[in-house]
Amino acid sequence: MERESAKAGATTVRETPRVGGVYGAGPGRFHPAVVLLGLRLSDPAEIIKRVEEGFSFHTLERFQKVTRIPTDDLAEVVAIKLRTLHRRKKDGRLDPEESDRLLRVSRVFAKTLDLFEGDAEAAKQWFYTPARALGGQRPLDFARTDLGTREVEALIDRLEHGVLT
């Protein structure tokens, strides 16, 4: 993943996969959510296996670095108490449930990033802005649950297709 400066000084994120894979969804392509975690996986079965083993703590750090979501907020949306988060850092590994929740947040942030054409700062700002279509809550808050994440993804799909919500 490579950062570049846009004309107006905004930060954008461009995916630059290593040889052997292409960015996007589908066979032989890196899944955007997995790329945000710093992983180069294209096979859904391998992604599931990694989740079941528990991601290394480095994946959470990588996601935080790319998204610039503060530790407190990231811990809350992934449902890890700060004390547990410090223990996970020491142990070097998240448990499978935490890994699954991190992947879910990464997936919805990847869609948000795509909506804003790679502008990470605009994506983060939208993620933190209350949305009328979400009952006045922030997409970040909705992303704490699977159902909420699906609602945020549906909202993004509507916005991509020009449907006012």
C-alpha cells in the first residue's frame, strides 16, 4: 500500500499489490479489506483460516496506521477492552472473534475508502460523521455489529449509485 499526496494536499491510498496478485475481489485478487490489514491473501479459504487462527497483533496496528483511527475508537468498534488490547499486544495475537471483528471493520472501511476514491482522510471523516440514514449515528458506531456493518455497506452502495438517503 502506498500513500501519495493529491493536488489539494489530501492523503490518498493506492493499493500496490506484490507480484502474483491483483487488487480487487475474486479469484487471484487481493481482497481490499485484507490489504488494509497488511495481508496479501486472495483465497477466501486462506482468509478464513487466518481469522480462525487469530490475526497477529501487527494486523491491527497496520489497520490503525492506514486508517488513523485512534486506539480507543478502534478498540471499541472491535469490542476489545483497552486492558485486553494491551495484553494482546504483549501476546502478539488477537483471538479469532477479535480477528473476525477487525476484518469486518476493515471490510466496511475499504468500501468507504473506495467510495472516496482512495482519499483516506475523507473516508475517515465520513466514517466519523453522523448519518441521517443511520438514525443520526456515525458509520463507525454502526460497524460494531454485523447488522450495523451491513447497513453501512448498504448506505455506501446507495451513495455510489446516486441514491439520496
